[in-house]
Amino acid sequence: MTEIVKSSAPKILAEINKANNILLHCHPSPDPDSVGSALAMKFALEGLGKNVTLIQGDNEIPKAFDFPGVQTIAKKSYGEINPVDFDLFIVLDAGSKKMISFRNEVVFPENMRIIIVDHHASNEGFGHINCIDASYSSASQMIFDLLKEMGVKLTHDIALNLFMGMYTDSGGFKYGKVNSETFKIVAELVDLAPEFAKTIFTMDNSNSKSALIFEGLALSSLREFYGGNLVIASVTNQQIIDNRIVKDEIYTSNISNKIKSVEGQNIGVCMVEPEPNLIKMSFRTRDENKYDVSKLAVALGGGGHKAAAGARLNMTIPEAIDKVVETAKIVYNL
Ligand SMILES: [Mn+2]
């Protein structure tokens, strides 16, 4: 437990106690940390007798996420609810307002209190209470500490959701921020949810045909820059249409991760054009100290972590490649 979480907990609990209708969300292109931390918080708040609405946000929750309570997530984005209906919005795992919704500008009504709980270093703190601590490998681990400090008793469903968020955001307990504290928490979670491996199996083995076709296209498009230090994969909107790829089944991070698995390929970029002139990008690095990809992402208007980040651009694929290559040169002095 860090000092930031410890000191935030009583303030957060006081806000929760005052609130009647609480809003939670999943971020655009939801990942297991977003969904797991939100579901765990939902169960905890309901245990405290609160009315809670958890919205899926801009995108559908992937079918592969067979987490307890996932069917209770409302199929709405922030633009499709009436924010004045809520007196508290607890924003989890979202480094900026764009990670609440890309579709519309996110405006908070005056009556709504905002609590941020996040582990993205790029988070500037846009809430009334900002519990932001980049030393955590996942938002789910922050929620574990927060719930402990708030005196909430963990249930099986809370534990399994937190486990999935912690497991995934730490790359399967492989990333730099994982420490003995992580494993002590995991030991407690696994005691409560001993069948965790089944949920991981479902997540890892729910690949769609679209995902495989996309990976094939992306991996056959690789272009090397700066002596192979930066490698970019790209798939155009026309290719998505021609190959009948289902857009919700595209995972660019699988490709950027594969790129950086090759020695010498320090920065892996995968870009896709799901709509004409909208480029979604994911960045991964094999050396987060030398090539902190959150810096590249922030320079391109996005955000993320040192080892894993993302951004969006409104341009064509060739323009986006030029933009990333130029920006990487400046950011990393290539
Ligand atoms: Mn996260």
C-alpha cells in the first residue's frame, strides 16, 4: 500500500458515503484492468448499499472477458447517459477525459463529484479527488489496496475481477513494477478465486478469424526505421473492408508486442485505420528506460505507460507513419 492510496482512502470513502447514485465506466477499447477494476468497485459499492451504474463506454466488452458480473455492464457510452442522474463518478484506469469517451466531448455536470483512481503517469488529475500513483502495475491493484483501507470485505467476484486486471496489466506478472507486494495480494485473491486459470484460458483462447487475418496483414506490412530500432506495422481501412475484418476484433497491441520481441527492435508500433482517416496506434518497447513509449504517445496526443502506450491521429496511414517516424526522432534523439 502506498502513501498516496492510504491517504486518499478516507476521503474517497467520505464521498462514497455521501453519494446515492454512483457512475462507473470502462475506457475505450476496454482491457481487463479497466473492466476488472470497474466490476470489483461495482460489487464493493453495492455491498455498501449504493446504487451503481457501470457503463461499457465507447466499445463493446470483448466476449473473451468472462468475468463475474460482466453481463451487468450497461451497453451505453458516456454520451448515451444523463450525467446529472449521478452525484458521484468514480473514474478508474483512465489517464484523461478522452479515456472516458472519444466520441463526444466529456463534460461533467456541476452536481457530480469526480474521483480519479489511476496508475497512468500521464494523468493530470481532472477530478475533485485525484488518487494517481504510477508505481502500481494496474488500477486493479490500487483498488485492492483502496478496498482494504476502506474496510471492504473481499468476495469471490471482487477477487476474480481484481486478479484478471492485475494479471493482464502486468503482462502476466512480468513487467517492472511487479514486486513481492503484488504476489502477496495475488495469493489472497487466488485463495478466494481458485479457478482463476479457467478465466485466463477463456481470455487467451477466444481468438476470432478476424483477429488472425488482421495479424497476418499487420505482420506482412512491417517497415523498419533507424536501423530497425523502430518498426511499424500498419493496416489500412481498405484492407479491413477487403478482408471483411470485424473492427471490434482488432487488437493492435498483439502486433506491437510481437515486433518488440525481436532483439534490436526496441520500439514496436502497430497502426490501424478502422475508419477512413482515423488511425489507432499501440506502442510497445523492450527497453522502457531508454525508449519510454508513453513519451512518444504523449507527443502524439495520446498516453499510457513506459512500456505500453497508445494514441490516435486523424490522417492517412502514410501520413501517420511519417508523423510517428519524425516524432520518434525528436523524442528519442534517433
Ligand atoms: Mn490499467
